[in-house]
Amino acid sequence: MAVLRTKETLVAAKKESSYASAATLAGTDAVLATEVSIEPVNSTVLDRNTIDGKFGSRPFIQSNTHVSLNLTVEATPSGTAGTSPDYKDLLLGCGLIETSTASQNVFSPETNLDTADSLTIGVYIDGSLHKLTGARGSFTYEIESGDTPKFKFEFLGLYNAPTATAILTPTYAQLAPKVANSTNTTAFQLHSYAGALQSFSFEQNNNLYYSELVGSSKTVRVTDRASSGSVSIESVGLGTKNFYSIVNSTATGNLTHQHGQTAGNKITFTASTTQLETIEQGENEGYQMLDIAYRALPNTGNDDFELKFH
């Protein structure tokens, strides 16, 4: 009896030419993940509640069967300005569009979520393949001082029966990550204040909805988003920056930072209009910290944030 080995796990993802039209996966589509968690049969259980004169459990029916996938990748650029990172399609599958020039690749929200890109994602586990088609998702971007930045993805996709399929031979072009610190991570600003950053998170918070309506096709929809996040910074005197008064107001301001210093090695996150929601005091090695939650707001629409690789 062959026992599957979890070490022999690989993820590949590719943009589909049309919704749920399975893309052919190759080694060049492999994504270098650091964490993978799949729920291969995600269903609503419908209890039948039969009355048959017996004690005990009742039979049930599975409904709305789809697949859920969570994975983490290191937030690293391609190393070449104007060339997208290996995990580009994962970002496109989160309702983003890419605008490219010779020196940069910018990802920003799609204007029409009904026609947003979808992905075929394969999770290969030691000779078995779990395939998601029509997959759409949401991402989180996290930076912690002293650690490597990460993208965390959540996807829903259409169910396909697992198959016995050999694992791909991957081709990775991704750079090794750089640690977030005072050398590699710069240009941080929150409401025009350039402080000492301990941690940052941005959650896209797409609302993902699996639909299987009568008279329609199986589909994963992105119905809305409510992007938000948090920062933890060293506290300073009120005369330098009074974040308490900003939280206790309707004021909006920018949030931006850059990770990486040389062309082809930089990621810049920008949310031009953020409103600070809550503020709490913390402590780090005897120094007071401010833990601030924010919301990323749209201006003219679909401009609440952008990711730039350059």
C-alpha cells in the first residue's frame, strides 16, 4: 500500500482563458509556497431528518460542493524590473489587474468583478492531483520586522474529482526573500508620519461567494471587498504626531512603504486614503508601541490600494 508523503507537495496556478476552462499546468506555473492547506471537499451538509422509528444518526446529502485552498508565498520580486513575480497569477485571481511598463508592474483592483480573472490551481501531493478550476480569491500582505514579508492567499474553486497524476517538475525564478529591517524596508509613512515600524498587515477582504443556482453555472464570485489592516509603530510624543486625535476624527491620510532597495527587487504598497479606526498601546522591550487599525478607502473607485513591483 502506497502512503502519500506530505513533503512531496507542489502548487501550480495559471490564469484561465475563460471562466472555469481548465488551463494546462506546467512546471513553469509552479508557485513556491511555504504553507499549503486544502479542503478538497467543502460542502454544505443537508440533514435528511428521516423518521424511521430508530435511534441514532440520520443520513445526509452533500450540497454546494467546492474546494477551499489557503497558501502562503514569500513576498519577493522577480529580480528584473518590468518582470512580474512567479506568483503573478495568484494576484490576478484576487480581482486585480496588472499594468506593466519596462520598469514596473502595478497591481490594482479590477473595475468589473463579474469578469475578473479566474485560475486553474493544482495541488499535487505525491502522485495525487487536487484541481480547482474557476478559482478566485483574496490576499493578505504581511510584514514583521526581523522576518520575511509574506503574501497569504485564500481561494475558492470548483470541485474536480482528484486524479492520480505525477507531480510536475517545477521551474522557479523567484529570488530568495530579504528580511524586513531598517536596511531593506524603507519609505514607511502613515498619515505623512515616517515612524519606526514593527509590523504591517493589509487584508484585501474580498467577499468570496460560491454559487450553484438553478438555471445557472457553477461559479465563484467576488461580490465586494472591505480592505483594512493594522500597523504597529513606536510611540512618539504628541507634539510629534498625535494619532489619538486622528483616530477620534474623520481624517484620512496615506499609508505607504517600500521593501527592497534596488531595481527589480522592490515592492511598494500604497493606500492613498486610509482612515484610522482604533488605537491601542503596546510594549516592545520597554518601549511603548501604538497598534493602529485602519481601513483603506476608495477615492474615485477601485483605487483603494496598489502593489508595485519595480
